[in-house]
Amino acid sequence: MTKIIVTGAAGFIGSQIVEALLKQGEEVIGIDEFNDYYNPGLKRKNIAHFHSLPRFQLIEGDMRFLDWQIILKDAEIIYHQAAQAGVRASWGQSFCAYTERNINATQVLLEAAKDAKNLKSLVFASTSSVYGDAETLPTHERICPQPVSPYGITKLAAERLCELYYKTFGVPVVALRYFTVYGPRQRPDMAFHKFFKSILQDEAIPIYGDGQQTRDFTFISDAVAANLAAATTPAAVGEIFNIGGGSRVVLTEVLDMMAEIVGKPIKRNHIEKAMGDSRHTAADISKARQILGYQPQVSLREGLTQEWQWMKSLYT
Ligand SMILES: NC(=O)c1ccc[n+]([C@@H]2O[C@H](COP(=O)([O-])OP(=O)(O)OC[C@H]3O[C@@H](n4cnc5c(N)ncnc54)[C@H](O)[C@@H]3O)[C@@H](O)[C@H]2O)c1
């Protein structure tokens, strides 16, 4: 049996990767510190239904202080999802959480990974935020990253550390730059979660700026499929891949689609543009398509419907 580690296993994307692996019959060791960036109760809920399975083992703690030599003994695959996410909160006082959880935690893992003899793949969760306001849309991986948020800076630093440990010690790293992932278990600080919650509470939806910003939205099962492919494709080692949903959508169009899905008009409240938000994001996914066989499967309408169903079960 392949020994697989998932960091950030109780979070949005990590818990979905764990679940997919367990469904495939794999054994998984999940690591999470259940920090309070958002309600840790939601994280407990994310893993509640597979927590008791014998094939799942949870290690609860800060990954900077774990005994990695023991954890990585015989490990073949690591999905490194743990991080301090969120663009807007990365300014000001909270920045040290970003350096500790994104840069330092990744460095600790990479140090241990260089001695892990059986390791075949360490998949690092990177982000479209490394691009900032990229001038080329859709953006390909060779564009020089220029983050516009402290979050993007720390994720880029972590991605570069991965590259450095690959080049220096041969740690088999693959970096996936996710473009706005959504779907069931989405973090409560993310837009669609906030939008659906406002709808359920009959409140106006807060929209940053004019609503004309565009995003490439990636449904969670597509992001999970990209991870599984990245970990098992030898040609992916040492490479960086954009993982997007396949199309670029204007925010106001998303709101119109949401109104159709929930079956009622939605109230909008325009607030000031947030510092650190990119105006547009769009992924050129041709490299992922070619090397990983990645092809997004879930349309925005279908994905939003699934997230809406999950939101209703969570809050009503
Ligand atoms: N959700 C998105 O749209 C998106 C987009 C781009 C990149 N990413 C990246 O994907 C990854 C997962 O994001 P998510 O949305 O699932 O976030 P999340 O906050 O839901 O999950 C991250 C988990 O990591 C845990 N964690 C953080 N620091 C830790 C540490 N030092 N030790 C142990 N556990 C720790 C947290 O408790 C949390 O449960 C992150 O690396 C994030 O930067 C996410």
C-alpha cells in the first residue's frame, strides 16, 4: 500500500483530496492543526465522516513542530495543502501567520523530504495569486510572477523553495497554481460561500468594486483530479502547472447565475475594492492538459448548484 500524507487535511481542498483517496481504497495520514483562521468546527465537520475509518489516521498539530523523520518514513506521496490562505487578511499584523504557515512550514517539510528515500511526489498547493495583475490573459506558467498581495508573496516564496529543494536535493516537487477553487466545503471567507450565506440570511451580497472583475473558477473535484494526476505522473516532477476551470467569467454574470440557481433575485451591495485582489485571472491550462491529462469536467452552473446544496445543508 502506498503511504500517502496530506497536510491541511481538514481544510477545504485537503479534506476533499483525502476523501477521494479513501474512496480509491488508499490509506491516508492527514495532518492539520485546526487553527482558527476560520471556525475550526467546520474543519472537524469536513473530516467527520471519514475520521473513524481505519484507513485514515489524523495527526493533529502544527506541521512546523512534528517529527517528520518518522512521518515520512516510507512515504511515497505528499499533498502539501496546509497554508494560511486568504488575500485580504494578509496585510498588517496578521502577516506573520502567512510567513510561518506558508514559508516556514513548507521549509520544514522540504528539509525532511530531502531525506525521504521512497518519496515519489510532493505536490505543492500554489496559487494564481503569484501572478498578481498579469498582463497576459489567459496567463501561462512562464510569465514572471508579480504578486499584488502579501499572501501571494509568501506562496511564491514557498513555491521557489520547492524549486530550490528539487534542484539542489532532487526532492520530487510538483507545484499546482490553483485558480479560485469552489464547491462543497469552500472556506467561509471565500466569495461564493459568503454570497450563498447572505442569500440564505436574506441579506445583500457584498461585492468588492464594480463587479466587472473576472475570475477563472475551478470546481473542487477538478482541483482534486489535478492533484492525483500530478502525484502519479513522473514527467510532472519539477514542473509548475496552472489549474483553472477552463473559462473566465465576469463576477456579475456569476451573480445572475446564482439568482437562477436559488430561484429568487439577489440583493447586491457594492463596497470598496479590496487591496491585494487581482482585477482579472484566467488560466492557460494547456501545459496541465498536455502533461497531466487535466481537463476540467464541471461547468460553473453545475458546480455552483452543488455548492448551494451543501450550503443549505450546512446552515439550515
Ligand atoms: N481555495 C482556493 O481557492 C485556493 C486557491 C489557490 C491556492 N490555494 C491553496 O490551497 C491550499 C488549501 O487551501 P484551502 O482553501 O483548502 O484552505 P483551508 O484554510 O481550508 O485549509 C488549510 C488547512 O491547513 C491547516 N494548517 C495551516 N497551517 C498549518 C500548520 N502549520 N500545520 C498544520 N496545519 C496547518 C489549517 O488548519 C487548514 O485546515 C492552501 O495552500 C492555499 O494557499 C487555495
